[in-house]
Amino acid sequence: MAASSGEPSDISLILAVMAPGTEAIRAQDAVRYEGIVILSLPLGKLDTAPEHMLRGKLVVDAPDYWWKAEEVQDDLADPCVSTSERF
């Protein structure tokens, strides 16, 4: 299963070509029904992740921080702190 922030139909064609057999579903349903969640959000939207729904799940955190597309975040300038530690 795969989901995005939009409607499942928004990614169904991409999935048909890139990942045949993968079902497009709503993000809320993916988090609700699956035990493993790959979380890939723009870092500026990390606070929108449904933390209460992720409890007890294996979460693979792949944040997408690109300083040119989002505002510069000074706390990410420290190379000793990973983006995953912010969640």
C-alpha cells in the first residue's frame, strides 16, 4: 500500500508504472492498518504527522528537509542532531 497527502487517485497512475500491484490508499488508512510506516514528509510539516496513530508502529523516518524550499531551521545546522531526533 502507498499513500500521499492527497487523494489515492492522485498517485494511482504513478504506482501502476513504478510499483505494479501496489494499492493507493488514504494516508490515515495506511497508518491505521499497517504495522510499518515509512514517514516521508517535508520537515516543515512534521508537526502534522498523526503522532497518536504512530504509537506502537515501526516508523521509518525519512524526513525531507531542503533549506531552499523551506525556511532555514537553525536547529538543523548542528550535525550532531539528526532530523529523526526532532520527532
